[in-house]
Amino acid sequence: MLEISHLNVWYGVTEVLRDVSFQVPSNGIVALLGGNGSGKTTILNALSGLVPPRAGSVKFEGREMAGWAPDRMVKAGIVQVPQGREVFSQMTVEENLELGAATRPGGRQIQADIDEIYSLFPRLKEKRTKRAGSLSGGEQQQVAIGRALMARPRLLLMDEPSVGLAPIIVEAMIETLVGLHARGLTMLIVEQNVGVAAAVAEDAHVLKDGAIAYSGRAKELINNPEVLASYLGR
Ligand SMILES: Nc1ncnc2c1ncn2[C@@H]1O[C@H](COP(=O)(O)OP(=O)(O)OP(=O)(O)O)[C@@H](O)[C@H]1O
Ligand SMILES: [Mg+2]
């Protein structure tokens, strides 16, 4: 479904992604791991059109998309949940969800999709008229995911969904991701939490200094002390 080959990204005079190649199969979940500044977010930003690649190919459902603008990427089905949740804190929960549908037409269908988000996240229904900024971290992450789902993604990009959440909320987040996968969504998830990656993902790629240093099955990472120590600071 998604095929990235020899992707290179520079910020000014600095090369931040070097020759990155990997694939996300249709209905798969792939995890990207790596330390701070290793290039994880930059990969997602290149896929969502926020940074232009200098070289390399981004093929999604057979089409070459490297360098496309963000709105075109969203219309094609690639939607990003940003790092740090970034909800519109002064707007209500429901207004945040409505914004997620801004790239597509159709009034009645939008309400039906909002209702579906509420069945996925019942807490958001209870708090639909509350300012998003007044919600807990876990609830704000639900708003951020719900807003992305409103764009009807075929590939969802998630940037550290578990960061800063209490362990019990992380467990709920894992269940949410597994549930979305069961409904057929394809996902690329950036995580620093190896446990979360092992619990939800099939393949995993570990980045170091902008290049892929290790690729393997996500569930096997946790038993690979060498990789944990060399690249993930464990
Ligand atoms: N807008 C920017 N301008 C210049 N350099 C940047 C910019 N954004 C990121 N960088 C640099 O690019 C490199 C990769 O950053 P990136 O945000 O992709 O890392 P990351 O793996 O997501 O890190 P973290 O775990 O801290 O989120 C880092 O060296 C970072 O300092
Ligand atoms: Mg990042």
C-alpha cells in the first residue's frame, strides 16, 4: 500500500533522513522507533506533505506522491495525528471533530461519522460541548485521533500516541489502536515505548541518525537486548 524508497530529507544544510526505505502493507501496522532527534517525525512529515523530500520515492496505492502538498495527501487518504496531540483547545470537542472533515464535502454524513467517533470514544460524547483544552491528556489524544478519523484516512500516521499518558490510559490506547486495525485501518505509528510497539505493530524499523539501523518483527524487538541497548537507550 505504502512504499517508501531511498527517501532523503534535508533541513537547510543538514541531512536529517538518509536513504530510508520501507513498506507498510495494506491493513498492516508498522512501528517506527528511535531516540530523540533520530528522524521519526520527519518521516511522517514527509508522508503528510509537511516537508518536501530532496530525493526518493513515496508510492501510495501505486501513485508517486513525493512532494505533494498536505491537502492533496489528506484527500488521497494519508492523515497524520500530530506529535503532542495539538487539539484546538479553545474549541469544543465536537468542533474539533468537525474540523477533521474540512477536506471533504457532505453535511449529513459528517454527523454520522461524528456519531461513530462517539461510539469508539464514549467519553468524548459525554464531553462534546466542553472545551478540548479542559480534557485530560488521554481524552485529548482521543480527540486528536477522532479528528484524524473524520478525514476518512486509508493510512493513519500516529506520532507517539502514548507519550505522557498514565500506564492505564496507555493500555486503553493500545486497545483503541488494535480496534482500529481490526476495522481495516492501515497504520504507521511512531513510538518511543517499545512495549506499545510490540503490542500493536507487526513490523518495526529502528532509526538512528536519520537512517534505518534495524528492521524486524515488532514482537521480537523486546527480546533483542542488543537493539534495545544500541538504539533505544535501554
Ligand atoms: N524544522 C526543522 N528545522 C531544522 N531542523 C529540524 C527541524 N525539525 C527537526 N529538525 C532536526 O531534524 C532531526 C530529526 O528530527 P525529528 O523531529 O524528525 O526527530 P524525532 O525522531 O521525531 O525526535 P523526537 O523523538 O524528539 O520527537 C533532529 O536533528 C532535529 O533537530
Ligand atoms: Mg518526533
